[in-house]
Amino acid sequence: MKADSLREKAVRNLLPPLAGLVLVLLFTSLGFWQLDRAEQKQAIEDAFENPGDALPVNGNAQPELYQPLSATGRWLPERQFLIDNTILGGQLGYYVITPLQYAIDEPLLLVNRGWLPKRPGSDAPSTLPAVEVPGAVATVTGIAGRLPRVGIRAGEAFQDQGGWPRIANWPSLDELAEALDREVLPFVLLEDPDPAVELARRWEPQHTGPARHIGYAVQWFALALTVIAIAVVLYRRKQRQP
């Protein structure tokens, strides 16, 4: 019985420091993970601010986010999308997504050609903005990006399955591919700004900056230091006890 009692006492004495050690390791690892995330976000922002040379688009393209790209192909103006409920400068409008066929047997490249303001009234065909393309064949340059997105989408991706251009409600690439009945590349080309066109192309990184992750890292490291401080205080109190 005495041996069992000593064993239980040893376990009770060992559990608190072990739990504290686990918490310190956990909080510290989470802090370093947040610092790593901050470094990744900083690299993305650097790539956005200082783009390199444009790479040609092909079926095997797996570009980094905001990597400069170029593609030559034929527009498919009869299969365009208007991404609804997008806001630029406090005004409601559409992003114009136009497919580009750069090779017959390759997936389509979806090009975000920019933003147009929404006309007052309904989304009837007579009120939709003009989305003509400049010529049948074109060389397009821009950066690799994503579709505009929202945290929670209300409703289906498409208001109707009728004519074109088709109004889309925060669609995914898969939903656009299904509507086109064609495979698409796993990114969107954000076309370079052009003062000669009325489409607004004010591209910005679609993520939180590195500062937020650095703040999270500081919080995790602070929690780790708090656990260490509590452990030191409890140890000193125990040492003072007779």
C-alpha cells in the first residue's frame, strides 16, 4: 500500500510539469508556424509588387500566385461570364471573365478582363454592359490570380442557365468549367491594366498581410512565456513549503 501511495504521489507531482511542457511546446510551435505564414505572405506581396518576366501559358502551367504570364489565342466572346455583386470604389458592378483558347486540345484559359459598373435596373439582357473583345485573336499579358471570392455565398452560382453573357454569383472554377463544358486551367489570368479600355483593372493581393500573422505569433509566444512564468512561481512556492 505504501508503494502504491508513493507511486500515485510521484505521478501527481509529474503531471503538472509535463502538462506545462506540452503547452509550451505547442504554443511555441504555433508561434513559429505563424511566422512561417507571415514569411509566405510577404513573399507573395513581394512577387505582386516586383513581377519578373512573363512566362508563356501552356497545359502544364502551374504558376505561382501573381506570376506574370502571357498567352496568344482566340477569344470565345460568345461564352463570357459577368461575376455579379462585386464592388470597386464603393460602386456595384461586374468582373468580366472571358475564355481564351490558346490551343485546340488544351484547357481554356479564363481571363479576368476587368470590372464594369452596373447599370441601374434589373439584370435583363438589355441592361447588361457591353463586353466585346478587341479582335478574335489576341496576345494577352497579366498575372496569375484567382476568381473573386466571398466567405459565404448566398444562392447558386448562376441565376439562370440561359443565354450569354451569363451572370455568375461568386462562382468557382469548376462551376465555370461545367457551364462551358470544357476543362479550364486551375488559375485565372488577371489582365494587365490598359488605359485605352474602360474596364477597371485594379488588382490587389486577395489575402491578409504578414502583419496579422506576426501578431498571432506574438500571442502564441506570449502564452508560452506565461506558462513558463506560472511554472516558475509554483515551483518557488513549493520550495518554500516545509
